[in-house]
Amino acid sequence: MSRYRFTGIKIDKNTGNRVQKTTLYPQIKIEDGDQFIYPLDGDRMESIAYRFYGDSTLWWIIAKANGIRDGSFGLKPDEKIRIPSNVPQILSDLRAINEDV
């Protein structure tokens, strides 16, 4: 599922072009069902998202949960990361905060 699915469209005042609004992301709280893993050598957020969620486009959930903002998709094997468990709630929160914008 594209993370931009719930991102609105607006008209740029200067150019008149249609552009996407800023996508707001929900806070992802730690829950009992979350898993903590050490990535395999060469793992990327997309491959981990596919392994745990069956959908590589949900990589942004892992990035947000771990405070990864630099665009680095490669992960270090000695770097423990959290895999959030409640994906339906996270997607519902994403939808809700972007409907309000």
C-alpha cells in the first residue's frame, strides 16, 4: 500500500500546478507484540517490511518506529531495530491525521 494513498492534493498558488500536501505520520508507540531484531547483513527496510508484513511499501513504518530519517535504507547488522506489530492501527492513524489536514 502506498504511503501516499491518504495524502491530499492542493493547487500551488504560484504555478497553478496540482501538488501533494505534506504527509503527516502518526507516532508509533511501543506495544507488547512488537519484535526487536538484528538485521541480516545487506538487509534493507523494504526487505524487512516484506518479511514481516508481506508488503515492502510499509518500510516507512519501520523507519518511523526507529527514528530513521536520513533516507538510509541499508541497515547495520549490529543495530537492533523494532518491528511494530499493530500495522492496521498505524494505517488507520495515518488515514485519520491526513484526512484532517
